[in-house]
Amino acid sequence: MENNIISYIEFKTNDIAVTKNFYGKVFGWKFTDYGPTYTSFSESGVLGGFEKTDEQVTHGVLVVLYHEDLKAVIEAITKNGGEIVQDIFSFPGGKRFHFKDPGGNELAVWSDK
């Protein structure tokens, strides 16, 4: 895996089953469930997932970058005007954190290290 590339795109949804049905039937995407509130997708040209939320979805896309050294990226983000909005946490497959760029866009960085 290369550092600093977009490796995953994450969407919000209010209904995992309806979302899977839609993207599966319309675009032929395949899904892997990780519990009742998360499913990843493939066969789309880029890897991604859908996370269930009870909130209204207004900004539903989360771009996820990859980097093997999360602490180094956090340091670079904060030195260059970004803001960490969710500290490093574990999930099946690795760890990640969320940040806002100076323009207010929220992204995430993950690592399998």
C-alpha cells in the first residue's frame, strides 16, 4: 500500500439493507458486512463502505487516505493548519483518525500498521 493516496471512500446511510440493494442492483457492487452498522463495497472502481447513522445525511462522503505512520501525519496536519476532530481509534483491519483541512473538509487517514 502506498502512503498519501486515496484508498477508501466512506458514505453515511440511514438504512444499510436499502443501500446495499440499490447499489447492488443498479451498479453490481458486492458487499462484505462488518456487523449491523457497517458494510464495505467492492466492484466499484474504488474500495469503500457505508456506515449506518441515525442522523440526517447531509455530507455523506468520507475520503480516507492511507499512511503507515498515523502519528507523523497528525503532526504534519496540525503544523499546517489542519484540525484533528477524532483521535486515533481501532477498527477491524487497522486504526484511523479524522481531521479537517483548513477549508473545513473532513477526511480520515488509516493504517494497517
